[in-house]
Amino acid sequence: MHITNREANRRITSRICVDEKVRSGKPFITGTRVLVDLILDKLAGGMTYEEVMAEYEITREDILAVLDYGAKTLANEGIRAVS
């Protein structure tokens, strides 16, 4: 896959990008317009990897990158109780 300078500047990982001009700046799978949160939602809702791959034309590696990104994002998130 050829990577442009613009694409390289917005990469979070090799498979996850952000761009304020694409999908309102939400993280998406590189080379697609498929949002990370959409894939997480579909998996959490019970879709299998195979179903998600077929529905959104992504690879198993894309799904694993989404899961990795989600886990790392949550690991860095602080949660505080509201009183």
C-alpha cells in the first residue's frame, strides 16, 4: 500500500488514522472510512469477526488493530466517581 505524506501525518498506528476532515476527526481504519467505535460496537453487539469483515470489507488484522487501539485508549483513561 502506498502511503501519502498527508496520510502518514494523521496515523495513530499502522492501521488506525484520524483526520478532522474525515468522519469528524474520529479514529478510523486506514484506507477506509470505517470508524473504530463502529467496529467495537458491532463486536460488542455479538457480531463475529467474519461477519464484521464481510460487512465492512476489512481484515482480521484491522479488527485486531481496533481492539488494540481501544484497549490502549481505555488503559490511559482516568475515571472518577461523581458525587
